[in-house]
Amino acid sequence: MVTLTIADPAAQQPVDLDAYYTWSSPDGSLWAEFFRRQSKYLIRFPAIGDFEISADAAQVLCTPVPGYEYSSLRHLYLNQVLPLALSRQGKLVFHASAVEACGGAIAFAGASGKGKSTLAASFATNAAGFLTDDALVLEREPDGTYWAMPSHPWIRLWEDSHSSVLPADALAAPRIALTAKSRFPAGKGIEYCQSRRRLLKVYVLGDGSSESLAITPVRNAEKLMVWLRNSFQLEVTEWHVLTSKFDDMWRLAQDVQTYHLDYPRSFEFLPELRSALLAHAAET
């Protein structure tokens, strides 16, 4: 459980600390800086706002810069800060979308721009509810079963994707400043799954260079790195935390069937892709 509090707007003041971690935008500019203040964490998004996370990651205090709109801050919190806070609480959180399939769920992992949200939307508009379009939380049972947990009921899509995949009458939420993607709530032909589903298989998306559908198992030697590369991590310096996460991801890599997935990046190919994935997911 994480509680968000919005403080009164205030200008960002210099931080008398060295950032222990940074994020960059696709164009190479600074997107976020991570600081540690005693036992708390501070994530600064320059010219947007600061998010202070308590030591137990149960409380998040957001201080926006003056004039920054609430909807953008909420979007940033749900898609970036909340997954980081959950990871600090010991949750397994990954850059992945997930949809219902074969009585359980399948997930699509990969970096931004690989097509995770488009795949989630394609299934969701064909009676297979999506659980999340980007931040996947997994919970493990003692028997090694993993459960995909539902996230907020929104899908974010580029214009070519939503015009090709979503129903013509799908209603977009008002635009926000932080992203060029449009946001679409569940409903109007976009199915959402609000209950956890047993994770069946995970597909790591390729770059779209394949001229045909290609599904190949991830080699055992690669599995751990696949999960590490696609994980949300707030703490990247404390060894005892990293060791615990390493152990958790090692078990995950051994327990969950993981595959490389590549296919032609054509919207016309999506029906064939969905059928092939459902058939593959049903295989034991």
C-alpha cells in the first residue's frame, strides 16, 4: 500500500547531495535524478516536481513546481514513481504489459517503444482483458506460481496505434504535458481485467526486424538478465537489498517460461499474432 500526498507548489531548490542514479530522456537530456536524504528517497523531475518517498516506501509526498497540472503529476506518479515505491517494498515490478489468456495471463516485456501497449490494446479490443499496459507487479506463491496483478485501467498509445487498433468511438482522456501518447480508459470496447491472473508465459519483444513470427525460448543463461533489464528498481546501491532482489529474480527466471518474440510490425498482422500467441500460451 502506497499513499500519495500532494503538497503546495514550490520552486525546486538546489539539492546539496550527489545523485546516486539518473534517468535520461530518449534525446539524452536529464529526465530524473535520485537522491537519498537520510532514510528517505527524493526523485526530482526537473521543472516538473519532486517526489519524496519514505524509508518504508508507504508514503510519497509530491511537491510540484508552480503551475504544473495535477493530471500530469498523477500520470507521472502512477507510471514511474509508484512502481519504484512498490519495488522498494520488495515487490517484483517490471516494464511489461499483461493480458488475460487461456485462463491465466501472458506478459510482454521490453523497453519503451517495443510495442507492449499496442499488444495489450489489441487483446483488450478482442475480449481478452488487459491487466496493465506498462508496469507489471508479480506476486509469488510458495509453490512457485506467479500472479500478475492488475494496475490502473488505462492504456497509453501512439496515434498510429490507437487509430488502427481501438474502436472508432473509444474516448481518449484529456491530453497531458508529459507524453505525446493518448490515454484511453477501459470501456467502450476496451476490456480490463481487475482480478489477478496466474502468469503462464512471458514474451520479450524484439525490434521488429523479423519478416515472420518468431517465438524462441530464452536461454537459461540469459533469463536472469532479461528480468533485471526490465525491472523497476529504486534502490541500486545497497548490497543487501540488491542481493534479495537478485535471489527473487533468480527464482522467477527458473519458474516462469520466458520467450523471445519478434514479428512484423504491421497492424494487419495483429490478428494472426494474437491467434499464434494464444495457441502457444496454451501449450504445456
